[in-house]
Amino acid sequence: MIKSIPYISPSKFYYWKKCPLKAVFFYEYKNTQFFPRHPDADIGNVIHNFYENRYKWKITNEKIFSRKWNELITKLNKEYKNSNLQSRYFPVQWYSNFYSVKKQLLKKYLLSSAKRKKSHTNIKNEEWIKDDKNTIAGKADLLIYNNYGIITEIADFKTGKIFEKENNKLKIRKAYKTQLALYAKIIIDKQQSKPITLIIDISGKKHPVEITSDEIDKTYNEAKELKHSINTALLKNKVSELANPDNENCFMCNYRPVCVAYKQKFMNFPINNNIDICGKVLISNTNLIKIENEQGVFQIVNFRENITLNNKNICVYNLYFPDMGNKILYAQNNTIVKYE
């Protein structure tokens, strides 16, 4: 177990605040992949790379764009093909949602942007920034400076949904707003002026995010208190008290296999028609496996993994549970097995 966390990540603060144990797991298991990543996440990273390197790569026409895109997708597919976890999503073109649409939107924006011939000397991408007290730190996607070295705009690129409903109105997602608030705090403390905060979507459209100075200070104080409470719990060996297991925090959390609080509350019980189960293997045939636990006997169909021996205790994650009236479960692309 780590002795303390070094800083709060602005991009993860919203989720860590809801369940502080995720921050501990983030640092403890930073080099461990428990579940397969959905290709949308990696396609999002490819798109980020284009935003960040478009001037370096000189993306000025369709031929250059296509060559670079194919190069990055080929590299990604090679990684997927050679990975036990990711191979189920090979090739990424088949499994990434709206793959062609995302590619076309990106190409349209980059090529139209290249025609404007703007000066790019005052733009920095993927800039690492942190506050003086090492409370918060992270990479800002885009910083725009004026001729006096003052940061006038800070933006984050998002390739997925950027709005959520609040009181029947569409608003920028809270997670993104708190992320920008913490980045803004770092900048304000260094230059005594507040930058414009923006979200840039996949089509290149800028969405202003209004954040008051009071909101920025409040978010920063919450981050500071969160770091203090986490490190205090680590120091006093009370890490379990950081867990906050509930439907929202636990649903599809990447740390479920190592979270005791999750297993005690949710293992063998469904969340949003998904379920993880542990038990003894009774029958293991092609496309069918039966597992027994205190809840009864579950049948899993469309099962990919070959369980050769009966009477093994296993945990199966990411199963679809459409009908609570029976115990028939369905394996999915992201279903995995952990042996106890």
C-alpha cells in the first residue's frame, strides 16, 4: 500500500471526491490493467494526438491526414492483436462507436483550421502544470498565451459527450467543469489573472465554461481537503474508510477486482442489468458454464473462456443480467475471469 498520494489529478478529482479510495487505487495500481479498454477510449487518444501535434505533423491536406491516421490506427491494432485483454476488440474499426464519423469530423476541422493560417507560436499542448503546494497537478490539453506570456485561454479536448441534463437543461458535465476550475486555480495563482475556460469537442467547436472565482476557490479547497483526508487515512492505516460503495461509484469501476468494499456489497448482485459473480464451477462446456454460490446456480451463456476443470472457484466480471426472474447471464466482449 502506498504511503501517501502525491497530488490530486484535476481530470479525476470529481470521481475521487465521490469515492476517495479510487485515488489510492489509481496510484497503487497505475501499471495494472484489470479490464479491457473499450476502443472508444483509445480512438479518443488518437484524436487527442492530432489536436496536440497537428502543427508538428503539418496536417495541411487530406493525403497527409490519412497517412498519419492510418499509421496510428495500424499501430493501435497491432497492440490490440497482441494483447490477451484487448484482442477481443480487434480491429478497432469494428468496435469503436461512430468510427468513420469521428474520423471525418476530425479531418474536416483540422483541414479547415489549417487554411486559416493562424500563428501558432503562443499555443502549448499537453503542458504539465501544478500549484506551488503540490495539491493539484496534471496535463492541460491546450494553453494559449498572449504576447506578454500571460495565459489567456485554457481548453480541454473531449471526444465524447460533454453535456448532461440538470433541471431539464443541458449543461457542461460537472466533472469537466471541476477539472477546468482546478487548472484555472493553478494559472491564477501564478499570474494573478483568470483565463477563459473552454471545452473543445471533436468537431473543433469551442464551448465556453463559465466558472466564477468563488467556484474556483471552493473547488480547490475541496481538492486540498480531499488530499489531506486520503493521506491521513493512509497514515493511520484506515484505508477501508475511504470506500464509498454505491451504484454510481461502483458501476463499471476499474478497481472492482481489488476492492473489498465492492465485493462485500455488490458481488453477486446486479447493478443496472450488469453483474459480477463469484462461485464454484459446476459445469463448463462450450458456450455454457454453471456457477454456484450463496445466491443459487447461475448459467452463463456465450462464454468465451475455456474452464477445463470443474469445482474451481472463479469470479466472472461484466456479465449482462437482463431478467431478474431467472439466473441466466450473458457474457459480453468485456467479460473476464479471475481465479480465486
